[in-house]
Amino acid sequence: MIGKWVWLLRGALRKLWLRVAAFAILAIVAAIAAPLLSPLVPDAWSEALGGDAVDQVLTILATSMLAVTTFSLSIAVNAYTAAAQTATPRAVALLQSDKITQTTLATFLGAFVYALVAIIGINAGYYAEGERAVLFLSTVMVASFVVLAMLRWIDYLQDFGRLNNTLDRVEVAARNALLTRLDVPYLGGQPFNGEVPSGAWSVRIEATGHIQHIDMQSLQDWAETNDAQLWLPVLPGDFVHPGSCFAYGIGAEPDEKGVTALQNAVTVDRQRSFDQDPRFGMVVLSEIASRALSPGVNDPGTAVDVLERQLAVLSKWHERKTPEIHCDRVRVGSVEPSEMLNLAFRPILRDGIGQVEVLVRLLDVLAALQDTSAEVFGEAAQALTKGVEDALAQTDQLDAWDRQQIETALRA
């Protein structure tokens, strides 16, 4: 698993402002560097392009790019709002980190900054005749990048922010998180069965929120230095508060500096993250299905689509193999199949009890999981199937024909 600083850097690289700032800096460098490249331009080009040919192009680029950037940003914000309203607010972070959107906005703003700096340089007498030729050629290149970015952006907007697009992103994030966790089920440490040895000291967290990342290597290094063993009763995604214990230990009890070092190995934020938390993907998908099943929306087709996507993600779960242990002094729990199934399907069962097509597809999905991965999901899928039977016996929202359809699916 990656360390804390690498994880923080990767998170920062997903921010829109960083990509925009990088493109803006490149634009400034390109505008300022024109005099350095002027000796490479043939004299004939300097005579043809070194006059006022570039002035009008730069003016058009500066005035149009500011408007295009503002308009494109408003489109992105509207897409985020639409995703929050039609899917769930928890999925908006996936759209905000979209690379194509960030690159497009950065290209537009970078072109504006380039044109603005170049116009200031021209009016200040910074560019000689030969240097204006270099400026003209670089302006043509910038305009070409803008056109290509605009064409890609127009095509991309046909799906960006729509419900199916948001579902695709959540499904991919959930699948990637699950596959990553299956490769390192205990985050590189040893398995923790929930039993803490007697006499163990504990370390409490000081923040309130959800655990986003655990720096296993930092915990391992501290344990080796202090000849200790650590047990972690929490996982990424768990909610913690100042009264929560996130680590038990045997060995030298940490002093104040040691407690701080242990606490710094755990990153807590108000929002959950998909990266180390495969359960969050199931939660977000089930939230989208629950919203679709609400009386105000009444869209059982989306709930059926969600069930099929959850099956596609969970079917990637293979039987656990003996993991490679990199942090032998740290013991961590794992995500259990029963927990994943409960997070994925119980909210849909609760909210879709009156929708026969949803219940039938839920039973189909549970049967498929038992057929494809009985050793992983068999017991948990059977328990949920029994839950469908119990809910069917208690509800009065279904007529005789609907009940027969569900009973047929139960016997299948």
C-alpha cells in the first residue's frame, strides 16, 4: 500500500486548481520564452510574420477564452449538481476529479493567460520583429490545442454528468477498490481476528470523520523502532471520533511523541474516499438505487441497473489467497463478503419491497453470486434470500400475481 505522502500527492493531483495552475504557468513560460527562440526562425518568416499579424489573433484569443472558460466551468458545475440530484452527492467527487474536464478547463484558461501575457509583452515593447514571428507560431499552436480541446469537450458533454455516466464512474471506482483490497486484504499486514491480547495499551484518535487512508509502513517502522506489535480495530471508511480507539499495542507504551506519530499515520476526513474503501462503492450504488425507488422518483429500472452493476463488481471477488506480508508487526482486519452484500442489497430490499421487478432481479443476483462464488458469498447470499422471504411474508404491497412471480424466482 502507498505511503501517506504519496497518497496525499495523488489526491492533490486530482484537484482542478492544480492542473489549471500548471497550464497557466506553462502558458506564461511560452509567452516569455519567445525571444530565446527567435534565432531559430528564418529571416523570411520574420519579415512575413513579424509585423502586426499576431496582435489581432491574440486579442481574439484573449477575449474569447475568458468567456469559453467561464461557460465551460458553469457546465461542469451544472453537471455536478445534476449528478447530486439524480444519483447521490457522494458520487460528485468522481466527476470533480475527471481528467478530461480538468484538462479542457486548464487548456482554455492557459490559452487566456498566454494571450494576456503576450499582449502585455507586445504593448511593453518586449518582442522585436523576429520574436513576434516566434510569438505568431506559438499562438497558432495554442489555438490548435484550443480547437482540439473544444471538439473533444463538445463530444464529451453528451454523457458527462448524466445518470448512466455517473453509474459507470461509481462502478469502476468500486471495482478498482475491491480488486486492490483483494490483492492486499490486510493492507500488507497480518490478519486481525478481532481479539486483542490482554494487557494491551490503546491509542485514541483526535479527529472526527471517516478514515481515508492508513499508512501501514509508518506504523511498521514505529513498531520496529519500539519493539512493539500493533492491532488495528478500524479500516478505511470507518467512522471515528475522539473517543475511538484506532490502535492497540503490546510492547513499549508510546510517549506523547509516539502517540502523535501513530495518529499521523491515519488520515481522517469528513468525507469517505473510494481508494482504500471498497465498501463505499457498494454504499454509493445502493444510495442511487434507493433514490430511484423513492416515491418522488419511482424509477425501478435504475434500481435494476444498479443491481446488475453490483453483481458485475462483486463477481470479481475471488477466494482469498495467502497474502504477501510487508508489515509483520501490524495486524489489520479485512472486508467480509457478508458486510459487502448487506451494504449493497439490504437498502434496496427495504426500499424496493413493493417493486416486483426489483425483488426478482435481486433474487437473480443473489443466485448468481451463489453459483459463481459459493465459497465466498454462499452463506451471506442465502441469508439475504431468507430476508427476501421474510419481507415478502410481512408486506401487503404486492398482489397475488406479484407474489407468484417472486415465489417462482425463490424456487429457481
